[in-house]
Amino acid sequence: MDTVRIILRHISPQPNLLQMRNRPPAAASSLCDRKREEKNPPSVFVTTRAPGRERERSRELRKPPCWCANGKYAQQLLKDLFTNYTSALRPVEDTNNILNVTLQVTLSQIIDMDERNQILTAYLWIRQVWVDAHLNWNKDDYDGLDTIRIPSSYVWRPDIVLYNNADNHFTGPMDTNVVIRHNGEIMWDSPAITKSSCKVDVSFFPFDAQQCRFTYGSWTYNGNQLDILNAMDSADLADLVDNVEWEVQGMPAKKNIIQYGCCAEPYPDVTYILKLKRRAAFYVFNLLIPCVMISFLAPLGFYLPADSGEKVSLGVTMMLALTVFQLLVAEIMPPI
């Protein structure tokens, strides 16, 4: 067997030494092969194990959701509605028709009550609802699109202002978006920080109660062009933040039709009467009781001897203490 192995070894072809000398090293060979594969990438066949239903399901998941279609129709609707629309004119089909505006006020917070200057600062949410005869569409033509929300500057808005505004800037509600429904109904919700004049009566301070009015009406349109309706019999107080000094007892609403001397047409308005009652506990313990105690101490000076020096000191001290409390009351209360 050993003899046969030796014979086969001599018979098998030996590698050429020249070829072995010219052969590149293994690393260089792999680099060349990698470059060759980058130039001519091999064909790759990927087989999936998922059945046909799973592939269809994955394709459905990759499809855009329904809101994309609505967004496409919303853009087309916006273009169709405002092609020949103007926000400068009252949106009625007939100029003789009266446009009804429904007003709803929500009292959120009483920020400040300045009794001396008779100014009430409040945080309100104001909702105005009206129907624009030029902004309606068929839902079926726009993939069932029912409402759109756009900036309020795009549409006509009623010029309803606070008549008894006490702010020098005379700013109105914030320019928030409006919600337009397919039937042309427009709802405009906007927050506002108002400063209104309020007649303050402090005859029974600190056990007084005040009534502050918020009168809303159109500045230029008369009752034959625009009518204001109150949505509820009173303002909404569900989200009211309690005030440490004032207790809100109610805010009823009342519609008025005013006939001014300058004009023959009537001018409607909606007046909200805010009923406030002062929380007297703070003033009782910090102002009323100390004044009463000082007043009771004043007659004690008559029981002291006439030649006693403390008699004069006690009288002067009582007078100065009462003067300080009177200055505090005069600073808080407005002139009666």
C-alpha cells in the first residue's frame, strides 16, 4: 500500500510555481470579488413564507387612512366655496332679510374688581352662531365631509362689541378658527379678557352686593339687518373659577331693543347682569373687629388719673390707630 501511495503522489499534477507566485493573496482576491459584485450585483430571489392573504393584508395596512381622502376633498371644497366669496358683505340671499346671530357667554373667571375706578375685569368665552347663505355644500359631493375649520378672517363676522367696554384699546375677542357646517351654519368660539364699567354701591360695605352689566350689540347693523338672540336665559357658569373676594350668585341674560334719538331703526342688544356678593369674612376679621376693639379701648382713658402721663398717650394712640384704619377703608372704597 505504501508503494501505491508513493506512485500516485508522483503521478498527480503539481501546481505551477509561476502561477502560485502571480496569484494575489486571499485578502486582495476577496476585495476584487467584492468590487466585481458591486458592479454586477447578483440576482437575488426573495421568497416569502406569508400566504397570499397576509400579503394583501400588509398592503392594506400600507394604504393611507381615510382622512387623507377627506383632506383632499377639503382642499377642493375650500377652493369651491371661496372662489367668488367676499367677507365684506352681509351673507344673505336677499338684502331685505334679517340675519340672526345667537350669542352665548361663558364666565370663566373674575380677574379683578376695581371698586375705586369701577372697572370689572373678567375672562369670558364668547360663542356666536349664524348662518352664511353662501357657504353651504352637498356632503355627498365631498366624500361625506360635514364640517371644516378655517381662520375666521376668511368669512364674514358680525361686528358685535361690548358697549360698556372700559379698556382704552377696545380690543375684541381673539381671532380663532370658525367651524362651518355643510348647511352654512358658522360657529365662532373665542376667548376674551374684558374690562367693563360697573357701577359700584358701597353703602353697606363690607356686606354689599353688586350688579355688573355686560351689554353686547352690533356697532353698525340695526335691527332690520342683524338681530341678536341669547342662546340661554343666563350665562354658563359651569367652568367658573371661584373668586376669593366675590361670590357669583347668577348671571341672567335679557334682550333689549333700544331706540336711539339719532336713528329711526331699532338696535337690539343682549345684556348679561352679573350678580356679585362680597365675601365679608376677610374684612370682618381684619378691619371691622380691630376698629371695634380700638373704639372700646378709647373710653378707658377717662378712668385714668388726670395727672397720669399714660392718659394722653392712650388717647393719642387710639386716635392714630383709628386714623390708619380709616385710611385703609378710604383707599379701598370709592367715593359714595
